[in-house]
Amino acid sequence: MSEQAAGRSNWMPFAGLILMAISLGTGHASSRLAFANGVNVATAASVRSLTASVLLFCLLAVLGRRVFPLPLQFRSTLLLGVLIAIQTVLIQASVSLMPVTLAILVFYTFPFLTGVASTLLGDERPTLWLFGALGTAFAGLALVLGVQTDVSLTGVACAFGASVAFTAALVLAPRLAPDIAAPLRTFFMLSTAAGIFVVTTSVTGAWHFPSNGAGWAGLVGLAAFYAIGISGVFLLASRLGATQTAIGMNIEPVAVASMAWLLLGESLGPWQIVGGVVVVGSVIGYQLRPRRRA
């Protein structure tokens, strides 16, 4: 099959990835309602990761896949779960230390890191299309999120650490447990993260649930949209590869801004709209890039 034909066959999973990025963005918008009405980070992280694990368990049951006995490569998936937990803790720490927009912008260096890691590992050719798309998307994100000057070096370090952890999870997922099917591997990974958060939150007594209906709507929305989004991202990454997945994920911050406008009434400035168009254009442009025949 030529690369052009392969590119066409990737359109369906890539479109699915865009939907997953929008789902994650909607989850982040929902989290603002939850956090404004009594929910803390520990509770949100526990509930959303536990919901994702339950969703994947149900998917495995529908597919007729058995969780037990544990496969030989099960231990390798534990590292992936730890990486997701680290990424979650570090990005939340960054948000607590500096403006959320700057924290997200630093975190979204992960597509660059994924592209570099994939080229070094031989999974992706270092082309101008690749790094051009990454650079253009990052410039668009800067417009969407805005440039802030309230910089905390510790906050930047935490956001960049979250970027490294997420990059490692994307790149290592198919390498650490190649013989485990993607749904089962993703289940083990997210269940590990859920176990870490639930146990830690319970031991420290840090559970804080919503104080009203709006807060519960936010928590339910956060849990459901995050579960769908993060599960779908790692399931589709096994089909698309780490680099293409990372590029598609640039849609997520645009989705956050759009959903905040639609659901929360937050305004979008003209430069944010321009930035969103730039991000979407760079993502679609990379998918439409000319491909050489095999």
C-alpha cells in the first residue's frame, strides 16, 4: 500500500482523535464548575481516573477480553500509569503556581518532545512538514492562550515535567507492552493511575465533593468527558503513532477555549479566534501533507 493510500486510511482514526481532544477540552471546561463549587484537585483526579478505568473495563467486557490472568507484560504497564499520575500532579502544581494559560502553553511542548523522541527512535522521519506543523500549531496556541508575564520558574519546571511525563507515556506505551492489546494495556495504565489517586486521597482524607447541583454537573462532566477522551487517545495512538497523536492533540486547548465560551460564557477575543484557526489549519495541513509512495 502506498503512503498516500495509508494516509487516506488514517483519516477515520485521526477524525476520532480530534473528537477525543474536544472531549478532553470539554472535560477541562466542566472542571471549572466543579472547582468553583467545592471540589479539589485530589478528588477530581481520583474520580476522573476511576471513571476512565470503569469505562475501559466495560469496553473489555463487551469485546470479550479477559483482565485475568494478568499477562506477562503487565508490570510494564504500571510504569505507564505512574507516568500519567505524575503528569496530572505536575500540571496541577503548575496551575497553582502561575496563570493556567501559561501552564498549559508550557505543557503543550509535549508535541515537540514527542516528535523529537519519535525521530530519534526511528518511528518518524524528521521532515519540514512535521516540525513546521508543530511550530505553527505552537504559535497558534500562544495566540489562543495569550502571552503572560507572571512567570514562576517552579511552575514552568512543573509544567515542563508534565510534558516530559506525557511524552514518555505516548512514546513508551506500544514499546513497553507490545504484546498486550491496546484496550487492555490502556486499562492497566489508567487503573494504575486511578489506584494511586484513590489510595492517596483516601489516606490523606482529601475527599471534597461538590456543594451544589452545579458542582455535581461539573464533576460528572469532568469525569465522563475525561474518561472518554483519555481512553480514546491511547486507543487511537496505537493506530496513529505517537507523533500524529501529539499533533492532533493540539486541538485540545482550542476546544477548552471554545467550550468555555459556549458553556461558561467566557469571551473569545479576535486574536484567540485567529490562533484557533492557525492551530486547526496546521493540524489538518499536516494530515493533508504530500506523501511519498512506498
